Amino acid sequence: VVSDKTRRKAILDEIGDLSKKLQALEKKIEGHMKDYARVHSDFQSSETDFDAVTAKLVADQQATAQLILDTRETMRGQMTREEWDAVFQPSEINN
């Protein structure tokens, strides 16, 4: 849909970067889930232990959301309104 090669490459590069960053965050979150399971199964765990693990999960979830929003904004800056509408057609759910 984006015919300009320079803008198309910038968009594809942004998507590639997003994919790499999301994979890295996924690995971190997997580690947090293992920590959470460990804390959950340890009867000596305290509220502070749970709070620490939960804080890491929440931080990475927020980082994931912000990363997606930032990438979306960068992509939008590289596309015309018509290109954006062609790629991201409104869903039937919103109609």
C-alpha cells in the first residue's frame, strides 16, 4: 500500500524493531512468571515478595503497551491518511 520505498522501508524497519523488542519483553515476562510461581509455592513468602514480583510484571506490561503505542505513532507518521486507512480498516466491531 505504501508506494514510496523510503517510507515503506522505515515502516518495515519499525515493525522489525517492534518484533525484536516484544520478543525480549516476552522472555522477561516468562522469567517473572517463573518467579511468581516460585513465590506462590513458597509458604514462607510474604506480601512484599508478591508485591516485588507483581511490580516487575506490571512494569513490563506497561512497557509493552507503550512500545506498541510508540511504534503505531511512528508508523502513522510515515503513512498518508489514505495509506493508513487502507492498511488499518475499521473493524466491524466498531460499527
